[in-house]
Amino acid sequence: MTFRELAIQRISVRGYRPDPVPDKILQEILDTAHMAPSAANRQPWHVVVIRDELRRRAVYSAYPRDWLLTAPVLLVVCVEPSAAWVRSEDQWNAAEGDGAIFMTHLILAAAEHGLGTCWIAAFSPRRLREVLQLPSHIVPLAITPLGYPADSGRPKQRKPLDAIVHREQW
């Protein structure tokens, strides 16, 4: 499969079969995400892997959608802003952008293995921080369930390309 085919095929999944994700496949997905580029190669990301049902229910308290609990694995991508590159001119911190690139690699690697994901940002950071007992310098960025899709999901809706591409001028 080409990268283009993979990017087109990947969808947000909101229902999962209970089949476990093999350790080898999970490791390959994490290894692929680990190859993501980051500003100045600082790699300011962390990922929390949650398989235990009680811990998944605790994460549910930060994002209470029933379909979240159908996935056998939850992955929480976090960033460490103090470890990220900072632009000197305006002090812009690259942590969130770097974490987003990591997350993108992760969800595309999962799709390559036939696994579904859904990028979730609409969670309670305060609650997620509590249930995961994150250190104060770690920021939760995104959650994704990980598992085999229970259905084919919804087709992607995209703006026309000419609405987002600006050639040489705005």
C-alpha cells in the first residue's frame, strides 16, 4: 500500500471489536511513532499505554463516551514542554506540534496494521492528569483508542483543495 492509499484509507473509528491487539503489533506501532520528526530532534513526547479495564474506565471519566470503552487499548500521547525546542524570536514552544506529528505517525502505523484509532482532544485535561497521575511538567495532548474496527466508519469529508492551498499569496 502506498502512503497516499494509507492516508486515504485511514478513518476515525468509534466502535471496536474486543479482539486483543497483539504485543508485537503494538510494539511496531510504537516503534514507528518513535521515528516521527521533531523540532531540533528533541522528541518531547511520551505515550501511556493502557490495557487494563479499570485504568481504561478511569480514562473514560475524562472523556465519557461509551464507544471509548469498546477498544482493548487506549493510548494517551503527552508532551513535555520543558524538553521541547523553543524558537528564540518569540518563545514559541514546539511541544504540541511535535506531539501532533508523533500522534499522526501512531495513527497511520495503526491503520497500516488494520487497526482503528480516533484522535481525541475533547477530554478533561485536569481529570486525565489525575487518573494517570501525570507529573506536573507533562501535558496530556491526545487520546486514541486502538483496536480492530467493529464497522467501516464514516467516509471522510474534506474541503476542496483550492480552499486550503494558497499559491505564493494569500
